Amino acid sequence: MIRSDSKQWTAQKAVADEAEIELCELLASWGCVAGVQSIGHAPGADVAAVLTIEVKADGKAGSTGNAAIEMECRGRASGLQTTRAALWAIRACGEWFIVPVPTLKRLASAAPVVGAAEANRVALVPLAALRPAALVVKRGAVR
């Protein structure tokens, strides 16, 4: 074990502190409220974050190969266009696709939008495009 008063510990600590700040900046770029709890010895955790997450369950994605992302409802912007969430969590095909909103907006802008103007209009984001851009977790993996 490295002693907390050694040069090696001090050097490792500086790297860890920089990593905490970098993670907070990354989370903030997604719209999360994040901050380092304590540079040094934090009780229980190094970083505290408040994440806002929009949750969508897409039962048809398995047969279509696309996640249907709401863009408009009755001719007005809605869904992804108006969300205040930092992340979207999309449950599809036995997995969770967790993706930062700016990334999902980029993917949706390149996807076809379908639906009638008097109803919902959705962007059909291919799961094949979503997968490399998202954190993908198998359902039931965390128990």
C-alpha cells in the first residue's frame, strides 16, 4: 500500500483529481449538473451528479430495426426537440441504450422522419447507428 505522504501517492492523487474534474466537464457537456464532492478524501464518492433522463420503451424496434424518437406532436415540436433531459434511455430488444441528448439529436437529424402532421412525427434512428453512440446494457444485467 502506498502511504498518503509519499511522492508516489501525491503524483497518483493529482492524476485522480484531474480525472474527477474531467468527468464533471463531460457530464456537464451533456447537460448534467455535476461537481467534485471533495478534492482529496471524499466520504463515499468522488463526484456527485444530478442526471435528468427521458425514458422510452420501444416495443417495435426489434421488428423494425429502428428506435422511433418523437420529434413533433400535432404539428408542434415535442419529444427530442423540446426535452430538457441530459440523457435518453431507450429500452429496446432486451437492452437499454443510454445516450446523451446532443448525440441523439445528431443521429435523429440524419434519420428519416415519418408520421402525419396531425399526429406524432418520429425520427427512425437505426439501432445499428444508435449502438456505437450509446452505453448499451442488457436488461437484467444489474440486479
